[in-house]
Amino acid sequence: MKTINAVLNDSNFMKTEIFGMPLPQLQTVLAELGLKKFRARQIFDWLYQKCVFDFAQMSNLGKAERSLLQETFSVLPAEIHIVRKLDSADGLTSKVLLELPDGNAIETVLMHHDYGYSVCVSSQAGCDMHCAFCASGLHGAVRNLTVAEIAAQVYLFNAQLYPLDERVSRVVVMGSGEPMLNFDAVFGALQFLHQPDVANIGYRNMTVSTCGILPGIEKMKALGLPINLAVSLHAVRDELRTELMPVNKGFPFPDVIAAAEDYARSSGRQVTYEYILLADKNDSDRDAELLVEYLRYKQASVNLIPVNPVPEKGFFRPGTKRIERFLSILQQRRIHATVRREMGADINAACGQLRAAFAKEK
Ligand code: SAH
């Protein structure tokens, strides 16, 4: 948290945030400042096509206009401090720890696949869901991120890719936080990023992952966009799932699976079930068979994720043989299943661990 003095000394205090503002609104606020209408389009292009976040560099604007803009607006990506950047040895994954202007920290990951670049964004600073194996809720306050803060996570990487003539083509909302508890900002940011004159990312290339907040899945269905849904399932025995994911008490997993199937049918998109493999917890043959029973004949695929051990929590990764056996039981019963490809395993500190360490230091 910032002290009152720090806030008052902050030169951005009272400035209006321009990042993430829709074009029509930008036109209105610029008109109120006395700028010509076409300036809004120019600024929009600088921000979202050229990834320039500093008014001083917007060379087709007049000098007086640039300083007026600088006095009036802040541009969030320029205010975000990259505290740490970890690059995997294979060069395909980068994980950054970002410090937001209010001192909160979030993690964002860039992955380079053969089909393009994808970014895993956080939806909240921290998390309130208390999943037993996850580090996101370990330390620090929880707050919702804004549209600008979610979109900025994509744009910090777009800015790095710009000189390579590349850009992010996929977004997964699978970083820290529960997206369905920050519904408006998450889907607002995705709709913003989707626009052709912003990041031009297709809805089919976006995925939102939830621990199973039923009303969120229903709202997503009502939105009617072909965004992919992922459900963190992790167990199909009621007692165990509640032990691992307390959210199961309020929203029992069979209801979540039914809502997800309903979403699959109405959106035409397949649902991905994430299933973390925890040694001697949820990785038995019986667990695999139960999982088959729940997902048989559903428009679903399973992503098995050998857990990233969180030392504080005492969970371990099953051996390779166990993982393969679990996978083969699903595949033999015709459930589409894969084991998550280990991208950047060398920097694969479990979700939220960088942030937890940062909060502890503070
Ligand atoms: N709250 C949402 C999205 C954030 S979590 C959700 O629950 O889906 C993103 C994914 O990372 C979830 O599937 C979550 O269960 C998983 N995850 C959390 N901790 C993990 C760990 N230690 N190892 C592997 N995956 C983990």
C-alpha cells in the first residue's frame, strides 16, 4: 500500500487512465480537451498498433498537444514496473512479475508455440479461493484487476514483440485470481483486445479458466461469445475435491460439469477440464475411471497437469509411469486427454510463487 504522501507526490495522481478506453470515449475526452477528432484515431493507433505508451514519442502530434496529453492522462503499461523477468533456457517461455502502480504484484507468462504467441494473464491480484495446491492466495491482499490492467499484460509483451513484427495471438486467463469473480473486467478486457484495431485476437483463441463458479459459467453462456471455457476439476470424489478446492462446497462439481456441458453445447466450443496430478491423492486408477464416468459423451477434453510442487503445501508430482497409466485409462475409454507440455519447466515456479515471495519481502 502507498502512503498518503506517496500518493500525493505521484505525478499521475488525478490523471485519467487512457489505456483500455474505447475509441468513442477517447474521442469524447479529447474533444473536451479541445483536440481535433482525428487525433483520437492517431493516439489509438500509437497505443494499440505501434505499442507506444509515451506521448512524447507520438511524432505525428504537435508539441503542445503532447504535453497537454502528458499532463492529463496516464498510460498504464508505462506505469507498470517489471520487477523480475525469467526466461526459460529454451527461449520459449518468459514469466514476468509486474508491480502495479498501487504496489500490488501480479504474474504474467508469455509462451511461444509453433502456432504463435500466447499470454497467460492474471485476473486478480492474489486469490480468495484457497485451493490447497496453489500459491496464488498465500500472501498479500486480493483485489480485482481493471480492464486496463488485464489488457496491459498482453500489451507489455506486444511491445516486446513489435520490433520482431510479431504479436500475441492467444490469451488464456489462467494466471492468478478467479476470473468469474471479476467477470466484467475480464470479459471487458477480452472484448477490447478482440477488436480489429486493438489486438485483433479471435474469441476462439481466448480461454477463461474457472475453479467452478456456476453463476459465472452461466453469465459467460449469456454473453454468447465463442470464448473457450476451461474448468479446474482436479478431483471427482466429493470429499477430496472439497479438501483440495473449498469452492466445491458452494458449487459441487457435478453441477459445474453440467453447466460447462451446457456452455459447450450453446457455444459450440469444447470444454477443457484441467486435472492436476497429485501423487497418492487423486492419481489412482479408480480416480481415472471415475473421471471417465463423469466426462463420457461430453464435448470435453482433459488436460492432465503434473503438479508444480508448492513446498509450503506438501504436494508431490506422480512418477512418469503413474502419469502415463492415468492418461491411458482416459484414452482407452475415448476421453480426449493430453498431458500438459512442460513449457519452460526450468522457470516453472508454481502459479503465484513469484508473487508470494515478493509479498513476503515487502
Ligand atoms: N482460478 C482459475 C484460474 C487460475 S488457476 C482456476 O481455478 O481455473 C490456473 C490453473 O493453475 C488452475 O487449473 C489451477 O488449478 C492451476 N494450478 C494452481 N496451482 C498449481 C500448481 N501448484 N501446479 C499446477 N497447476 C496449478
